Amino acid sequence: MTPRILLAIALMLSIATPALAIDLKGHLVPGGFAVGKAEPGATVLLGDNPAMVGADGTFVIGFGRDQGTEVQLTVIHADGHTEQQMLGIAPRTYEIQRIDKLDQNMVTPDPATEARIKADQAKVKTARANPSERHDFLQSFIWPAQGPISGVYGSQRILNGTPKAPHFGTDIAAPEGAPVVAPADGMVRLAETGFYLTGGTIIIDHGFGIYSSYLHLSRVDVVPGEDVRQGDLIGAVGKTGRATGPHLHWGLNWNETRLDPALLVPPMP
């Protein structure tokens, strides 16, 4: 091809996919999420995953534990033209955590227990199925409980010597019955007391697919549909479900993508 033809093709490509001029605020790391604003009516994709876009154009995107160092952000505007940008994602390393002396049925459940676990998981999936347009995720979060950090996001778990799924959350060791509070405003989407693996379990909707979860609770003090404010008592630390001692497992999701809640708070007091 002649230099003139190559220049013409380059110009056509630059017009078809111009650089994306959207300011993202948040943590562009595995386990983080970022907030941006497109024009109202736009469609936003992170890779192949659609992001909810609010009436004002606000959207949230989240990055899983094994997110690569680059991911494509696509914005399809209401008039049909498309913009794309590769986002650089800072790498992370993860710990290995060994937990022994668990009931073996908690590690390799029998068929009846496996069916029960799947039923619990279906309830969790339903609780996260319809993200709201709440903007509570924009708050500065606080710790939901106080105590030493006994488990961190992303660590590879080896249970009774068997490699299992990574740990998707932050564990806070605290006495049984210690208070658990809402780290930000939101609406309770799930409140259960008897899940097999997670015991007392609460899920709070903070908007745009951002959900926080609280596991192994000894007491659940809220009900589905209840609005909570930051600092409100929602339950108490326990050791229900698969737990070797009293602690709070605090989790965070962007839809079905597991995030790291510790990125949202200052160091533990």
C-alpha cells in the first residue's frame, strides 16, 4: 500500500474508535472498583461484562482477583458511535492460608449437603440479581467490626490439606457477640440465619451492582428490604457455618465479581 492509503486507513480508524475521554475514580487493581460517568443512554462494557448506567450516566466497573494487567472499556453512545480504551490494571500478589481441623463435610460435602449449599447459593444470586440506582457506594466506608485481621482477600486457601477456592473477603477476628455495623448506607437484600457454609448471612445493596456481605454471624438484626444507615447495628460476630472461631467475614461484590472491601477503608484502628 502507498503511504497515502495507509494514512487514510489510520484516519478512518481514529474516527471510528476515538480515545475514551472518561475520568475514572477508584482502584484499578484486582479486587478494586472504579466509578465513571458517560452520557445518559450510553452502554458501557468492561470486556464482555455490561455495567449498569444510571439516568445521569454514572456507572461502576469492578475487577476480579485474577484480572489481567489490561482490560478493554467500551462505551457505546446513544447515537451509536463507539469509543474504546485499554485500562491498565496494577498487579497484586496473594498469600497462601492453611486452615486445618475443619469438619471434613465442610470441605468435601456429601450429596445432600451439596444440594443444600447450592440452594443457599441460589438465594445469594437472587439477592444480587437486580442492582439498584442507589449511590451509597460513593460514601467513604467504615469498618463493620473491630479486631485483628485474620484473613485477607485473594489468599489461596488450603482446607484440611486440600486446595480450595481463594478467600474472597476480609476476616476480622472479634469476640462472639461483638457488634457488626453497616459500613455505608444501603438496603438489606438478604438476611439469613442458617446457611450451611456461611451461617448467619447478610447482603446489603449499595447501588450499581456494589453489594457487601457479612458472614458467620451469631445474630442477624435486620430484614430484607430494610434501609440501613452507616453505623447502624446489623448483627453480631459469630462462628456459624464453616468457621474455626468467632470472626466476621466481610465481602464485597460488583454483581458476581468478588472485590476486596479492605480497599475502601483506612487501616484498622
